[in-house]
Amino acid sequence: METKSGGRWSIPEAANVIKAIFFVESIGHERLPTLRYSQIREVLRREKRPISPRSLSRALDLLESRKEITREEVGRQVRYSLALDPSREETISTWANADSMLVQEAARLGGIGDRELGWAFYGFPLSMKSRLRSHLKTEVEEFQYRVDSVLEDEARRLIRSIRLRARDRVPKRIVTAGERGLWGAFERMAASGLFQVLALTELVALDRFAPGAVTLVIEKIGEGLATAPHKALVELAKRLGEPEEEVEKELRKAEDDSRAIDTLLTALRPRDREDAARRFGSLLATRANLCAVVR
């Protein structure tokens, strides 16, 4: 089970890849296929980490024991079918594994992209004419703009809803400051590095009213950084070469926005408060993590 790079497949890892193979092989078909052992083995052989027959059999046995695949003997052949878990999380996880396999396969041909702007095309030979690369770059940037406009429209709708619920319960200045704070959090989540870490202050405020709503985003942004927001920002500023005084200035703005959000949501009825924090937190999580796969 040695790989080309000296690593090994774990059985659970191989099992996840096998499930993904059913999605990869379904492209161009209306339903998930039934696959023979030899077909699954052949797909895995194309991976950079080929798998031994023993490990493949153990991975298939594991999936069968979990009732995630079904096994049928047809004459001398053994055929496998994927038995999807009805939970959305399980299906999406398998899709993601399948997309990862397709990206890796396409990347062997080449690709173009811009890491700073957050886009890439794979399966694009480097010999392709630069004119086509330029046209694709224009199209993907327009696509990014349209997707971001959809998220902005949703942010506008949610903030308007929060404002309407709060306007008869608190002074106008509190509503205005809270609205500005929510927009500040939304804008910071679109950035990377320093400004996304600044958004931690607003995320923590939302998480207080709807526990768990944005926990994963908080953990992702804060991974590897100090727990205290100020210390985390100083560390990040040093890494990015940002002036500490600029960081202090931006942190004060983020903290002001966080307090404004806190005051605004506190004024809402308990049910409205949790609903607003959860829905807006989900929108921020989407803006921070959205990744589109189009084939």
C-alpha cells in the first residue's frame, strides 16, 4: 500500500474516495452507476496514491458493513451500488470528495488562476492561447461579481428586517449604529487576512445570541492565532507587514461595530434576536467560505 510519495492509504480515507468515485463516474448519466470491483480499482490506479487489492477489499468491506454500499454477485462478477445516507451532510461530503478527484485529475493538464482574487480553472493546458485565458478571466470575474451581488442583496434584506423589528423598541441612533455594524461585519468577511480576523469581534457578538451559528467560522479564522483578539491582530499584522497603529485603528472600528450589533440585537424580542443572529451569522459564514464548482 506504499504510495509514490511514501505515504499510505488509511482504510477510512480509501472508503471516502470510493464513495466519491460513484459521483465521478455518474457524470453524463441520469443516475448513480453500478460499478464492478475492477472499475473501482482502475479509477484508484489513476490516483497519485495507488491502493493495494487488500486495502481496497477492506475499504469495500467497511462501506458494506456501514450499509453505505450494497454488494451484488452477478455470475462471476461482483457489482457495487452506492447507498446514499439521506442526510444532506453525507451527500455533500461525498460530492466534495468527487470534486476534489476531478480537480486533481484536471490539474495534471495544467491550469490558470489568481489566488488573490480567488479563482482558478483546471484542465487548461499551458499551451492554450493567451487570448482564451484572458476571456476566461473576464468571465469568471463577472461571475464572482454577480454571486457577490446576490449575497449583498440578501444582506440588505436581512438588515432591513432587523431594522424593522427594532425601530419601535430603541432610539433611531441605536438602530443606525447597529445597521452600520452589521454592514461592517459583512464587508470584512469578504476580505482576507487582517480584515477577516477583525470580523471575529462581530462574529463573537452574533454567536452569543445564537450559540453555534458561526462557531466553525470563528474557529477557522482564528486557527493558529492567539485567543485574545488584540494579540491575534498584532501577530497577524507582523506577518503581513501592516503598521501596528493602523491595526489598532481598525480594531477600534471593529469593536465599535461589535458593541453596536450587541446593543441592537439585545433590544429585540428573544425569538427575533436569536433568529436574526443565526440568519445573519449564516450569511457571514457563506460569504467567508463560498466555493463554486462548475463543470
